[in-house]
Amino acid sequence: MCGIVGYIGGQNAAPILLEGLTRLEYRGYDSAGIAVLGAKNAQVHRVVGRVRNLAAALPKRLTGKVGIGHTRWATHGPASEANAHPHTSEDGRICVVHNGIIDNADALRAQLADAGVTLTSETDTEVLAHLIARSNADTLEDAVVEAVSRITGTYAIAVTDSEHPDRLVIARNGSPLIIGVGEREMFVASDLAALVRHTSQVAHLDDGEFATVFAAGYRTFTVDESDTTKPATEIDIAAEDLDLGGYPHYMAKEIQEQPESVERIIRGRLDDRFGVARLDGLNLTPRELRGFSRVKILGCGSAYYAGQVGATMIEELARIPADAEAASEFRYRNPIIEADTLYIAVSQSGETIDTAFAVEEIKRKGGRVVGLVNVVGSTIARACDGGVYLHAGPEIAVASTKALTNMAIGFALIALALGRVRDLSNADGQRIIDALRAMPGQIKSILDDGPRIAEHAKEFATANSLFFVGRVRGYPVAREGAQKFKEISYRHAEAYQTSELKHGPLALIDAALPTVAIVPADELTDRNLAAVQQIKARGGAVLAVTHEDVDFGELDVPRIVVPKTEPELDPILLTIPLQLLAYHAALSLGYDIDKPRNLAKSVTVE
């Protein structure tokens, strides 16, 4: 959940490091720092706060052609200059930046203190700098290998040594790290976003791999010094895709990009002749698809809620038992992995560590797992047996919008593929295909209603607590709506199944606690309207997200009306206005929408 950037080559390193950190700031933004190797030693500068604070604090003449930088999301110790990266050895020779968590850091800190080392931070990372500096190894590479062999946990690290200014040494275990290949210059980063202005050639380190990075090239190797010969591959991300493009926030930009991102995920995947989705990336034949008797979906946060939407789609269209589970809990309950179950791992970044660990657990026990991820070449994408890329484009805002929508579309495609090898008719397959093709235009019509949704958002932003309620298909919509509202507006928002209100939550209803009710035109409309009536009868304010055909009768309820699609796909469109509701609530409160407090975009620590 932090950002790493490194450079070695013929240019001045500091501007490149700062530019890379700015692009990685969504991964962590409580402190930042860089270390640049000068003529004799490392020049280290660290600040609390954003990368712009670091840029303002740097001396005007900071020269050096080798350096590393870091933007932090705190795990060990609060945001402070002492806890900011890079961390250095006592003599200043070794500088280290680190993503991940060292589980045995307390024991190592105690050992170092007993050996006379003065520790200057509360972090786990600092121990690495001292362990490397105190090694008797002949080379920096051997010292790094020796140091990481003493730690347990996860890490992506980049190390400089003022006695070896011709190289960076990096290592990865459980946290992403990428090498960017330039013309007699090389880059290191934890995310492609830091590299796209400089190169389109990258090499991904795997867990347990190390690399020595020189200006002229790199060498990858294992703990026993065996070469792994990791080739560079081409990436397909344009630098302009990462710019704001005239929008005030990335979240606003990404919400508005959804019609185009939905068109991308369905392009070339809809087969009208057979009423089916073509998903060659799953690496599953029709016979293999038919052989699964259950589907288990694993994700975290919004990806988990998208998985709940997907599970319902799969059950309805393919008539296979399906459920979603939080990946963060999965491996800790010693799950039973079944050969006839298809496991689906969902992650925008493809680097969510809890989901990556769940994939490892499934594969260790012989299960078949496919990925639904947005980032090509990411850890989860490479670990899975196959998958569906979301093609949502880069998503920078911490609160997921277009990637979440494409996750739900991805599940619709998987449900269609599974359904058509079973009992879903060609006509029903074509019905879903037609609805998917219409969806970009329907999403645009919701976005065009943004100003009216903004007015509702301003009213709801004044509440200290809110309910979001929905039933069956609407319940994961309510959960996602509550998630968005709480993470960027900092208002307590709780989701309930509408049917559960009378089993306790109604006790909290009063004029100060408004409710957002998901009321689609479906087989449960009457039951949902009855619940709205119960809330109104107790003095609660209600905002309904609904369809045009729903008759509220004498109920005086403000409504956000979304286009009707096929019932199985309704949750996708019902979610869109909740993104706008959260965005405009946070905007009216003056909060930092793209970088909400205490959160980061890519969760790479447990």
C-alpha cells in the first residue's frame, strides 16, 4: 500500500523520482522521501505529507544519477519524518525503501539494539538497512539475500549502497515490483503508473526473486544466485491515460469513463450466432465449463461486493450454486478445495495481497482458479490458470468505480458462458447480449442526471449516519453504496438487507438517520415498497434508487430513476448513481476525494 520508485542512468535522478512518486501517491500519501547517491554519499530527504511537500523541501541543486523514492501508507508507527522512507544504516551507506510488512520486526529490532545499534524509527523497514550494512558478505547482492533470509513477512525492496553507486539491488516477496527498461537507463517501481512516461518495456519480478539493476541492463536471480533470465515485455498503457484530462478529480473522470470502459470489456466477446460469451482467456473448454458444479468468488472490499452480484448472476443464468466470500478470511479457515468448483479471484490491481494469498491456497490444494483483474501482468493475473481482463483502463482514485462496473460486466460474461453450456437457451443468451450492448448508452443517461443526484448528495452529506438497504439482487448494490459513501465522505453508512430491517435495525430509524433504498422493478417490488413504508412511518427520510415503472402510490419519496435492463443485470445500473451520490457528498464536504484518509488504492499488506 506504499509506492516505490527507483532510477539509474544518465539523467538527474531527483526529478524522475518525484514524478514517479506523484503518480504513485494514490498508493500511500502520509509521508514521502527520496535518497539520491551523490559524489560521496546518499542525500536523503523525507517529509510528512504529500509528494508536493517533498518537492518543496528539496534543495535546488540536488544532483545524482542513482536514487530511490517512496510514498508511505503507515503500518508501523504514525506519519512522521523519522518513520518516512528511505531508511538508512547508521553510517548512511545503505538506503532502503520497502513495501510490505516484516512480521518478526520486533525480534530483529531487539537483536539489533542488543548489538549496539541505535534505532531511529518505529518502522519494521529500518531493520533491513542495518542488517544489510552489518553483513560480512562480499557483495551488495549477497548482503541483501542474507538480510531478507532473516525476515519473515512480505516485501518489495530497493537498496542503494554508496560504495556501489553503479547499481540498485531489489527483491520481492508478496508485494509487486517491476523493472522498467530504457536506453542506457533503468527504472524500478511498484506500479506501472510510475514508468509509463519513460518506457513501455517492463519485467515483473516473481516472489522470491532478486535483481541487480545497472544503467545498461539488469540481472534477475534467486536466493541461491541462480539466474532466472526474466525477459521484458511490452505494456499497453499511454501516459495520457493517467492524466486528469480536465476533470477536477480522478474519481469524477473514472465515473464519466464508464460508457467507454464497458464497451471495451464486451468488445469481441459477444457471439450473436450462439448467444454466448467468448472468453478464450479462461483457458477452459465447453466440456470443462460444464464439469463445474459450484462457483466460489473471492475478493476484498468493492471487489467482494461485485462478487456477490456475480454469484447471483451465475445462479440465475447458469443454475449453478455460487457464492462470494471475503478473500481476506478465506485461507485462514482452512478451506475445503473441491475439484468440481470453479474459483474466481477478483481484483482491480491484481495485487491485492489477501486475494493473492487466497489464489495460492487454492492452487496449493489443486483447485482451478481464474482471475477477473484489470492490470495485465499483475501478480494475480499471472498466478491464475486463466482469466478475463477488465479493460477498464487505469484507475487512480482510491474509490473504485469503472473497474467495479467492469467486474460486474465480467461476471455477466462468465455467467453467460457457464449458462450456455447448460440449460440457458440461445434466446435467453441473446437477451443478455442485447442488454449488455445497450448498457453503455444507459450508463450515459444516468451520468447525464448527475446534477440532480448532486442535490440529493448535499442533503445526505449532512447526516452523521445512513442506511443503505436492498434485497436479493439489490443487497450487494446497497453494500457497495454504503462502502463508497463511507470511504470518501467519512459518514457512517451501513448496509442491510431490506428484509432484515424489522429484525433489529428499525430501532435506529428516526428523522436524523436517512435511508437509501434500492427498489428495482422486479418480483420483490411490493416487499421493498412495504419496507419503505415502514421507514417512513417511523419518521425516517428515504431516497429511492428505482425504475420508472415502480409505482410508489401515495408514498412521498424522492427518487433517482435509472433505466431498466434485464433483471439479472439490473444491479450494474443501480450501482452507478450511488457512485455519484458518494462523490458529490464528499465534494460538498470539501474532502480529498481521490485520496481519502487512512486508505490506499492497492492493498498489498495484510
